[in-house]
Amino acid sequence: MPITEVNIEKPKVMPSRDQTKGKPYLREQHPDKIASSKWESCKDFASIVCSRESTYRTALDITAFDFPIMGADIFRGIKKFLESSLECLSATVLVGISPYLTSFVGKLASKFILQKDMQKDALHYLRFTMPELRDYKLFKDATKRMKEEEYEDQNFIASLYEKASNKKQAENFKEQAKIIEEFCTQHKPSKKNQEAAYKLKKYTIIFESAIEGGFWGGYGLLLRAFRKYILKEDRFTGTKGYLSDAESSNLGEAGELNLFQKIVGTASIFISPVLNTILLNKLENRESVKKSKFLSVVDKNLDMTHGVYPKLGLLFSQTTIPKWLGTITLSQGWFERVERILKLLTVIPSWWMGHRVTNGLLALSADKKLAKKHNVNPGILVEPEYLKPADKEANFFERLNKRFPEPARIHHVMKSTEENKSLQNEAEDLHARCLYKGFALHSLLVLGINLVVNHITKLRAMHAAGK
């Protein structure tokens, strides 16, 4: 048989230290392995982000509020960009530190509310839900729930950090799990403990509302001071690119705060603690809650998860209401005021529904394909409750919730697939992909909304100036 020539690649010779000038030889890694390792890190990060409402909302704030607003305002000049940066940075920091602030307030409040022997367990008493603290029967059984849910939650977070090779954080969460287990084992429920714990949680919510709500209620005043004393501007900075200072002044964008603005701007500082005090008092009348659809919704949302993480309803009353009341009232002229109102009607609803329209629908589509592929029931990447058709008597918002589901948290994804590792790995992968794609789409959506609103302001101002 004829011998054919075969191209054989010569083995690479390891360079000597002389050739590398004393640098150690680094083995070349296969690109696929590097990409796989990076994706595993991305999956771990997605799981950690999705493990808590506060971390999820912080990520959502950054990607679907901060970046789009700053990105849209960078085209309006450096001073408007700096204003937006101040607003976005404040929002991210406040949402991020909220759990730590709650812990501090809870411990401080316990000194005045709880007996000495209960004070060491102040944060554990915050883990009881408000319904459990209002009903003694639920309170007596609550430690069973806590022992399962809270203990399991801490260990689950620990496992996520272990996967991410963060042993220090993993050990910290494991230790917290043990502490929770000890409390649940030793705790002896009594009517006295229930009343004290309820009082602690109620006043922790109110006191924190005074801090966070006070900051956001006063943000309009802070913004005006930042504009005047730091940026040295006595006008709305959003129109500087196309209106001169003289035109701006003639169109009512310059000037000091009037009496009405001073009154409402100051009142906004106190609206959150006052509002939450009124609502919490109303919720104590359980008959009224049963009769009122509004109070029923408030009852479910004016609370915290895992003791220190505010639910969406509590975030809304502590941040959105005081901030937008203050900033709209204290706007410098009607161009800024109308722009604020337009953003309130577009950007804020996107904060509530935007991740459902993006993450939620992506997760719903992926969930159906995953269930079909593995021949299992759907309800892995979205929770099964969203797959049930809406009741005939359901209102518009209830139907909307069914149409655009909440993507399932990582806890649900892992729990519902724990008996099938192949399914679990694929579900975790799809969960991360849906989260990243959803955040990216949401960010682009909000960027587009902001660019349109900014352009509307420009058209209104140019028309008013006769240009």
C-alpha cells in the first residue's frame, strides 16, 4: 500500500525560563472550558441575586432604572447627568442597605419595647409575619414554619455561596441557620410574647419609614439644594441644551420655592411614617380587612420577608409615594413637573410590571419547553399559581398578574427539581438566562421610554420658546 503523507502537528516545546525572562510558564486553557467556567460563575451570581427580594430589587433598580435614566440624560448635558446620577446612586444605596437599617432599627426599638430576656432575640421576632403576630393561634404554630422555611432558607443561601467559592459568606449563613434552629427549639410562645413581638415589628416598620421615607420625602428639597449650591444653577437643567438662561427664566423655570412648595415639600418628609401608621392601625380591625379589597392587598404587602427584607408594598410606601410627591411638587417649572409626571406614569409602572413583561414571559416560555422536554408538569421557572386561569370574578389587576407572571425565585426552581439532577441543572441554566435576558430587555425598554419623555420635554420647550 502507498504511504500517504499525514500532517502531524509537532508538540509544543515548553519555553525555558530564559525564553520567558524568568516568568513561570502558564498552561494554555481550552476556550470552551474558560467559557464554561465563566458561565457557571454567572449562574451562581444570578442565583444569589434572585435569592432575596432586596437583592433582586436592587439589581432591578440598577438595570431598569439607574442605567437607563443616566444613559438617557447623558445626552442632556453634564449637569443633568450629575443630577440623575445623584438620584440613581441614592436609590441603589438606600435599597441595598435597607435590610441592615431594619436590623439596626429593630435592635434599637427592642430596647424600649421588649423585656430584657427577649431583647437578644429581637431579630428573630421580626421573622414572624404580621398575620402570625396578629393571631395567637398562628403565632403558636409559627415557630414550626420558621424552623423549616427560615432554617432551610439560610442553608440554601449558604449552598449558593459555596458554589460561588465564597466560603466566608457560606459559613456565616450556616451559622445563622443554627441560631434560628436554636431559637425555634427554645421559644415558648405566650400571649405576652405575641403582643410584644407585634409591637416591635409594627414600630420597626414605622421608625424605618421615618428614616427611609423621610429621606425620599425630602429628596425634592435635596435636589433643589444640589442644583443651586453644587451645580450653581437656578433653573431646570434638563432644558439647558436648547433654552438659554434668559428663555428659561421667561418660561418660568427659574426662581425660589414658593410657600405651597415649602409646605408640601416639608410634609412629604413625614408622609411615609404617617401613612404606614394609619394603615397598620386599620389592619388591626380584621373584619374591615375581610370586607375591603384594598386593605386585603395592603395586609399581604405591608410586611417584611425573612424579618428584614421589605415587601414590594412596604418599599412603595417608604420610597415611591414620598419621593414622587415631593419631587413633582418641588419641580422647577412646568417642563420639569410634566416630565416627572410622565415618568411616574411610565417608568414606575415598569418597575412593578416591567420585569414580568420581560423576565416573566421569558420564564413562562422556557418553562413550557422545559416541561415538555422532560415530560414533567410545568411550574418550575414560574410558580404553578400563575399557570391557573384567572377566576371569572377576577378584576383587571388579577387578570394582569396571570397574563404576566412573576418569574420563580431560585428557591422554587431548585426545590421543585431536587429529585432530578439533570432537570435541575437545565432549569438553573434557563433561570439564569431568562434573568439576564429579561434585565437587558427591561433596561432597553426603560431607556426608550426615557428618551421619548425627554424628547417630549424638548418639543414642549422649543414650542413655548417659539423655536
